[in-house]
Amino acid sequence: GMSALTSATARAVESAGGAIVTRTTVESIDPTDDGFRLVLGDDRQADSSYSAVVFATPARVTGAIVDDVASDAAQLLARAETADVIMVTLHVPADQWPDRLRGMSGYLVPKPAQRWVTAASFGSQKWAHWRPPGGGEILRVSLGRDGMDVLHLSDDEVLTAVIDDLERHLGVAIEPLEVRVTRWPGAFAQYRPHHRSWVDEIERALPAGTFVTGAGYGGIGIPACVRSGTAIAERVSRYLESLEESDT
């Protein structure tokens, strides 16, 4: 489902006259007379200068990019903390899925009770288009949180941990028909006390015309990221309008 959101966003950008460039690394930015120029991989510079730059990259990545032009902001961004996440998708045979679990959407594991699994979503019971044509159920199970390292586990160890925890939680012994293990290093932004003050400090330390948005700042869920992105787009629009007014 996430790819549909990404594809729709790309189409909207292109239909509005924007260009999307992929497989290109931005190493840093250089100030110019009318904005910023992007320094790409292999010390190449982008052809154009941009009046505004929005960083939707993870906070530490953003910090590395802006270090040359905003060292104070870079130091603040380097303090961002994250947790690693592993998502395991399971195709559970129909005869292994008990009637008592039908119609349910999944569960969260209270932190004191967590061993490896932190949450399980009964995906095919939430979204009809997930239902396997041959029957059975699709589960998405997550491992990893603040203070729980998981990336050192092999795929086999991850699967064993998931199956053991599911049996412990649900009382069901599962032998999945299909398995997919997806690793997300540093994907889970951690919000510490005074998080809002930290974000405010970053925004004050950034050069005029540069902005940050994403899960590390105003909420990690999709709705929160949409709100954050919309708010930043409005701020960028106002900033560009102010530049036009100053030129007239």
C-alpha cells in the first residue's frame, strides 16, 4: 500500500511541473547568490541553484549534508536517536488460523512483556485485498524498539523468534507457507524529553531557505508526516513569496 502513496505523490509533483531525480546522492549544499546549489556524489554540482531546500531525509543524514553551511544545526541533528526495526510478513495456512482470532486486527505487546515481537497486525483481516487467493492469512510482525537491538539476528533467527513469540501470545503453532523479512535500520525515530525544543533549535540554526520535515520531528506516523509535510510546504511557499516581494 505504501508504494501507492509514493507513486501518487510523484505523479502530483510531475503534473505540477516538478522533476524527480532518483539514484543520486546529495553530499552537501553550497550557498549561492540566489539560494543553494546541491553538491552531488563524486563532487558533482547540480546544474541549478534553488531558492529553497527541504530536507526529508533522516535527521542524522540531514546533519551531515548541512554541516558545511550550518554546523550548529548539524550538531543538533547529530543528537537524533533512532531504533532499528525488522518487519516479518507471514502467510499462515488457513487450517492453522483459529476461528477465535477471525475478525481481529492484531495486537501490541506491552513493553514489560516483550521478548522480541513488539506488535502483530492481522493484515488480511484488516484489508480485503491482502487475502491470499489460495486461502490463509497474512500477518505482519514487527521486532525492534528503543533499547532492543535486532539487526544482529539472521533471517532464520528472526523467524524462529517470531514463531515462538506468536505461539506464546496466541497459543497457535504456525508453520508459514511464505515468509518475507524486511530490515529497516534506524527507521524508528525516538522522541526524548524536550523534543519540541530540540526541533525549534534546529529550525533557528538552519540557514534561511532550508527546512526539515519527516518522522524525526513532528510525529512518526503517516498522518503526522503528511501534516508536517503540508505545514512545511506552506512555510516554503510563504518564504518564496517574500523573496518575490523583496525583488519588486
